[in-house]
Amino acid sequence: MFRALHKGLVWLVDQSGRHHYIVLVLAALLAALSLLAASHHLSIDTNSDHLFSDQLPWRQRSEAFARQFPQFSDTLTVVVRAPTAEEARITAQALNEKLAADTTHFRSSSTPGISPFFNRQGLVLLPPKDLSDTISSMLQAQPLLGPLATDDSARGLFKGIDLMVEGVRRGMADDLSSYDAALGNVAQSMEGALAGHASPLSWQALLTPNLVGAHGGQEFVLVHPVMDYGALEPGRAATDAMLRLAAELPAVKAGRAKINYTGSVPLADEEFSSLTDRAGPIAIGSSLILIFWLVLALGTWRLIVPVVITLVVGLIYTLGFAALAIGRLNLVSVAFAVLFIGLAVDFGIQFGVRLHARQYSDRTFDDSLHETAHRVVSQVGLAALATACGFLAFAPTDFTGVAELGTIAGVGMLLALLCTITVLPALLRLLSKGSPHAEVALPGGAAADGWLERKRKPVLVVFALLGLAGLWGAITIPFDANPLHTKNANSEAMRTLTSLIDDPNTNPFTMDVLVKDLVTAQRLSGRLGKLPEVAQIVSGVDFVPADQSDKLEQIAQASDLMYAVLNPGEKVAPPSYAEMRASAKDTSEGIASVADKLASNSPLLRIGKALGQLAQGSDEQMAIANQALTQFLPYTLNQLADSLSAQKITMESLPADLKRDWFTPDGQVRIQVTPTAKAQNTAGLRRFVQVVQEVAPDAAGSAVDTIKAADTILDAFREAAVYATLAIGIVLMLVLQRFRDAGLVLATLLMSALLTALLARLLGISINFANIIALPLLLGVGVSFNVYFVMNWRHGMHQFLGSPTARAILFSALTTGTAFGSLAISRHPGTASMGIVLLLSLLAVLLSTFAFLPAVLFSIRPPDSTKTSGHSRPA
């Protein structure tokens, strides 16, 4: 059977050479049809969820949750940051209004943390201790707010500070320590006014320091953009529109507020953008280097041009197959083109180099072509088939991303073989002009063969030790399951997301549980909250607190105590700048009188110094100070009055948007579980998922998806490794028909894998979602290169490195390395890591093929070579 197949392939090469015009016309027609199919049926899918089979249980739970809460999908999350909580809040509300008005780019927009409900009921939702601390802070600020209630100017604030100074005089300086941050903001506002610029004071930081971050305010705007799926970056137009609208906001124009963004939409857009970043220059540069290697390998344009055209035609065929069989390219399979070029060029180089070595002046081109085909087609065919098996082994796995890549690339290898035995001979015949014979053996190869034959035992001992070290590397190499680590960390969406991870309120690696009612939710939340791996529990129960009576009583008492602030009566006339300066002088002198009772770093000392300068300053400086100190006072007093008028919360009183976020239409309650900082690495996240699912087995969420995706990938590669090894072994046995010969190829392949693991481990490289794809390519490249030497050895040839085959392998490796190197210099971390591991695996394959395999072959008695048809010349 094998001999018949061999004869058939040789006949096809001969016929393609004789009828080259017909072959080339048919090839051009098929290429045109493939391009037409690709243009109409092939799309790019940047959704990382689609990288895994939707039949997986964890994917089904994730999709079920997404159907229950679609508002958490396809989002653009805008993060508004400002020096003060008020500025962040006002800016977020203004941006939300602008986005809601733009129905061209946005389906909906909301501010999750800002609403009339939270304004009024926010205190009721606080835990008991936080509520007590907040009310205590409000009451402590009452002396400061009292004068401001009737005199909402800088003079009123100065009078309030006088009351604080009086407290210090009476020995209560320690009671002011909790206000150091807020009073520092007062000092900063005054110092800014003296310097000629306004630095608005945060009254929320004064009233509720425990609820305001030390670094200012941060608010979110949750946006659902209109997606343009006809564009390469479907959400880019909406993101750009948001940035344009944000740039018009006063606080943003003034540089006081900063707009950042993240979310699934910009992350997906930036993922594709980084994948294609510099694709043009990289492709041009790689192509030029590839041509350079072909020049060195083949020596004449009459061989180079046919090899390049054959490669392009095979790539077009594969593109057409992908369009008709798959219909899309995902974030993994999009790399098939680079991989195709890197692997398929080997077939053309092998054919071209061997043909060049056999073109004697006394032979016709047809004779040289026939002899080359007789020697090469079996080797190239076996290499292509083995490589295809390595790829196609991934097709049955649940890792859809690589399964689709395996299908496309596996069939692509077979299409490349078809082109090598049809299109390439036709092109070679078209451009043949009787090129003279040239020496194409690898320079220095004969001497290297002699050295390896003499030193074969020490060489094998060294490789045995390297193999053991590689086994250690394979066992201990870490797997990084965090998908964020394969994304461009310098993109806006990733920088913003990274800045939010440490906050339990914004950590993306959460888990979600749905339970039947509030009672069950409260009971389960209590159990989950006791786990040391859990940092925070939020559920629908939290929005209908059980202890509202006590809380409302505390709020009512605070409202009574703050009556004078909330109901000030008639206000005094606004003071003149001279009156403000006089008040500033009095307060400055009062602070100076108690300076000895204050800590050296007390912000009151800075305030006293600034007040003394303001008392001697200009009207303009006092105007700036008055504006900065009181700008947000009315806003904060309104907020205070609203929060102290809270009422009992019931399910019926919850706003509709809040219900949608925490309750399903059939009454189920959502519980969100957030991990501690220990879950920022794979082991910690895995532990978090494990302990939560022990309590709530049906938990879903990004943390579960991340860990289960990692498990799916590892399982897929284990399965594929077994399938590929078995398939390649069967193919080798069918073709080589000797266990020993097939074992030689597989043993060299194993050594390549161990060396790859060792090199990656020594360089500190972790296996991740992207670079794990090096495994099928290692199988493909390794089998291709090893088969050539073993089949030459079967024909009784004793020159390995000194043969044209070695020259072809070397330049195939250089062209393959160029293709892989184009991935390694990508700005996309996942693609770059894939390129680096591929280069390491290529280096490992070369070491195994050029050193380990010849040393083994020199140590074994060669098979009977009587069936070599009289060809003794090195292949």
C-alpha cells in the first residue's frame, strides 16, 4: 500500500511538471474561489468566552447566569476619579446624562453607586459599626457646621475652626486626630488660594471620613454601548464617543477629574488591537528575512519564486477551508497564518534543495524532477501527515480555540503537501532553464558527522542528563491561569482594571450564587463570610436589612441632634472680603495660642499659617479661598439632609434597577463573593473557588471561569498529546514499517519536548493560555525534521549533517524561526509568550535533530539498504 501511494505521489509530481499550464490555471481558479469564500464567510471572533465548548458544565452555568443578568455583559465601565468625592460624583452624574442622551452610540447608561435611593437610604445599608462611626463623625462635625448653616461663606468656616481650637484649648486635641486628612484638605485649599488657584474642599471628607477614600473620590458609570459588529473593534466607536463627551465636562477640562475606562467591550477591542498592532511592518520585515533565508538556502530565483508562490497558494487554500468549514477565526486560531508559513515552507525548501543538488548538465529537468520526487515525496508526505496529526489531535477537545486552530492548521498541512506536489513542480517546470548542479551540502557538516560518530557515547550521556533535567522542568513548570496576564498591561482598559483589583468592591475575580429566597441567602452568606479566603459578601439581603429599626432610631436621633444644621433659619448677609480677612486673622491667632498643644504635623498649624497669610492678602486671594472652601457646601448639606431622612426599606420600595442586579424575575437572590488578596495568583484563586464551591457547588462567576478554563486547557492538551502521539506513532508505523524506526522519531521528539521544558523553566517562563499552543507545533516540527534523517538512514546514508537534507532542515528552521519570531516581538503579551516558547521549542528540536538523533543513529546498525534503487548520493 505504501509503495503504491509512493508511486502515485511521484506520478502526480511528474504529471504536474509535464502539464504545468493546466495545473497552474486550475490552481489559480481554486485560489480565487478560496479568496471569494473567505471574503464572504470568514469573520473574526474576539469573544474569549467562545474559546471553550458551550457543552462544558461550567460554561453552561456561566451562560445561564448571563441570561439572568444580561446587564453585566458587553459593558463599558467608566471610572471617574477626582481629588474630592463631590467632584467625582458630580462629574459622573454629568457624564451619565450626556451618555443617556446619545442613543446613537449607547443603549443605556447608569451610575450604580449614585441614585436617589442610595442618597436617602445609604445609612440604613451600612453595617451597624460603620453606621455608628459615621453618625459619630457627623455629630463631631456639628460645631464646624453650625456657623456654616447660617453663614455659608469662608467666614462661617473660620468660626467653625475657632470652635475646634477651643476644644484643643480644653484638652481635646486627640479627638481631632480623625480629622487630620480632612483638615489637611482645608489647609491645601487655603494654600492653593494663596498660590492663585482653587483647590475645592471636600465636605464629605469632613463629615464622613470613614466613607471617603484617602486619595479622593471615585465613581463608576456603567455603559452598554451600541456594538458595530461589522468593525474589527465593535465597541471602539462608542468608547471614542464617550471620551469626546467626557472631555467637554468642566472638571475634566480643568484637569480636576480624570476619566478612565475598562470593561468587557474595551478589553475585547484592545485585545484585537494589540494582536494586530504593527502587523503590517512585522509582516513586511518577516517576509524580507524569510526571502533572505530562501536565497541562502536555494541560491536562485528560479527556485525561490516557485517556493514562495506555492506557500502563498497553500495559505489561500487554507483560508478558504477555514471560511467554509469553521466560518470564523478566534483569538487563538487567528495565528494559523504565521504557523502555516513557518511549517509549510519546510516542504518547499526540502524539495527545492534536493532538486538543486540533482540538476546535472547531462540530465533533463524532467529526469531531475522525477529523481527528486522519488526521494522526497515520501519524506515530505510523512512529515506533512505527522504534522497534520499533531494539529488534528486537538479537534475533539473542549478547548474550542485550539480545536479550531488544530482543524484549520491540520488540514492546512495537507493542503500544503498538495501544493508541494502539484503547484511547485508546475512552477519549477515553468521557470526551469537547465540550472547547473551546485554543491548544497551544509558547510562543515561532514566534519560534524565525524565528530558525532566518534563522540556518540559522551553526547548521549549529556542528552540523558539534559533529559532528566527536562523531566524536572516539565513537572515543576508553573501554569498561570490568570487570563489578564496574557493581555497588554499597558492598554487603557487593562491599566484601569489592574488599578481596581485590590479593592474588594471592584475585584473582577468574583463568584456568584443564586438561592431561592432571602432567608436562604442570609444563611448562606453567613457561612461563606466565615471562610478565610473570602474578603467580602454582598447579596440581595444587604439591600433589605433585618436590623432596620435600630438603625432608623440612630438616624432619627442624629437628625434631632443636627436640627440646627438642617434647619438653620434665617441666614446672615454674605460678608465682605475685609470681614473675611478679619475673621481669618482672629482664627489664625487662636490657632497660634494653642500651638504648643498640637502635634508638630497637625494640619491645624498649616491652617493657622495660611489664615495669617490670607488675612494679609488680596481680595482676589480671598475670593479664590471662599470659592474653594464653600463650593461643595450646599451640595453636601443637601446630601446630609437626605441621608438623615431615611425610611424603612422593603422589597417593594427597592428601585427596579437595583432589583435587576440582585434578584431574578422568579425571586431568586444573588450572592456575590469576593476573594482576599491571596487570590491574585493561580494557587490562591484555585483555593478560593474550591472552598466556595464546597459550600455552594453551583457557584459561577469570573473566578470559576478562570480556574475551570485552565483545567479545560490542561485536560485538552493532555488528551491531544495522547491522541497526537498515538496518531503519529500509527502513521510512522504504517510508513516506516519498523518499530525501531518509528521509535527513533518518537524518542527524538520526546527529547525535544524535555529540552523545551528545561529551557522554559530555566528562563522562568510560565505556561499560560497562549503559549501552551507550542505543544502541537513542537510535535509537527519535531516529526518533520526527524523523519528526514531517519528515512535517509533507512536508505543506508551515513552523512547527516553533511547532506543536502541538513541544509534544508537548517534553513527550514531559520524560516520557521522567523515566522515564530514575528510572534515573539508582538506587543500582545499572550502572542509574544507564544512566540518565545515556539522559538525555544524550535531550538530544542534543532539540538535533538542535529546532535541527539545522529548520535543515536551512529550507535545503531543501519537497516538493509538494498532497496535504495541504487541511489547512493546523500539526500
